[in-house]
Amino acid sequence: MKKNILLVVLIFTGVRADVSALELKKIYPFSTSLPGNILRFHFLFDEPVLSGDAASALRFTTADGKELHQIFLESPTELWNQDRTLLTVYLNPARIKQPLSAFRKNGPHFLPGDQITLNIDQRFRNNEGKLISDSYTYSFTVEKPVRGRPSPRQWKISTPEAGSRAMLMINFPVSMDLFTLKYGLNLVKGGQPMEGVIFQSRDGKAWGFRPDTPWQKVAYQIIVDRRIEDVCGNTLSGAFEWIPSDRVNRGQSENLFLTFSPGGQDFHST
């Protein structure tokens, strides 16, 4: 499949003069290219944010500067984490799922090959009323929609050597949602959770684990929660937009178990 590639542009359009001003730290997923049916974006701030400004602070524009409308899911409340530093914004699923009338009438949000810019203006405020320090823009190229569920058979898993503390790495062919990966991938040895440091790439295409103690030449398991999602909302249990070829075993367990031994190349799943 041919992919369009465009260098990401993250522009800081001002200089932060006030150290007490609010700051946008990260955007997820952060990638040069994203599927046309991406479901949501996450915005991480450096301190608690007042609610109510997200809908007016975020805009999508095309390469010629045209603003796109009816993009976001309308909701009476904004989706913040408990300490109000992480905002999740959903795109309107009625223009993602093909059978729905809004999709048939207006088409999808984005088309493959489009260059889209997400504009974040300075309307976000912290609890003291301070505005966000700068305006930001984030540009990406639109790829073909991803409508099937993720398959662990397509994951590239690099096993470390026994006796080392090298990182176990999993590379995904499609960007995964980082916040479902946080609870959805766990490493165990002999049934006991392992202690270590987790790495996740901002584009959602890589996950790693570095243990606190060296790997042993024994069997380890990666416990995969079937509810983990890619950035389009597809889970291991089923696609966000159901398709006739997506046959799901309703009797399957909630978790998938990937077993490996350090230094070995053989994986098997249960």
C-alpha cells in the first residue's frame, strides 16, 4: 500500500513570557500521517485547565486554509481526566461509519492524500484564568481509513537477550491509542506482574518494556487486553465499524496471552 508522507509541523507562534501561563505539552497521536477515520485526539497540559473552551479552541483546516466544519462530536460535557490535565476530543462518528446518513450526505471528515492542520488557539485557561502560552498548529497527511480490527499476528515483537536489561519492543502496523495501551499490555513471569519501565512512542506505533532486573531464560507472557484500540477505535474483539467479514468469536476470553523466552524467536498465543 502506497503511503503519503509529510513532515509534521508543530509551530509555536509565540514566546512564553509568563511562567505561570498554561502550556500544552503533548498531542496524541503525534504522527506525520494518520488514517482518514481517526476517532479521537488527546491533549496533555502542564496544569489543570478550566472546562468549556475546547469546542471553540480547536479547528481543522485544509492545505488551502479552508476550515472544516461538523468535525467534532457534540457533547454537553468535555472529557477530562481527574486532575483536568488531559483532554480527549472525539471526532463525529456519524461521519466515520459509512452506513450512517451523515456519512452518505456529507462524506468523511478527511480524504486520503489531504494535508490537514489542527489549529489550537489560546482560549484554554488554567484555574487562575491564565491563557495558554502559545497557539499551536499540527499538520499531518491523511492515509487510507483503517476499518479492520488489529491483529497481533501483524505485530513485530523484538525479544531481548537473556541476562540483559534490553527493552522488549512491539511495533504495530497501525497507530494504537496510547491510553488504552497503558492498561491493555502487561508483562508477567510465572503469573506475577513484572516491575520495569514502559516506553510508548507518540505516534502509537511502538511499545516497549525494560525490566528492573535482567531477563532470565524462562517463559514470559504479554497479557493483551482485547479491548485495546487503534486510533480509529477498532479493538481486538471487533472493528469500530462492523463489516460482514469481521467474524467475532463471542466466547473468547477477555485477554490474549503471548508467550516468549528471551533470546528465542518463537511466540505463541492463547
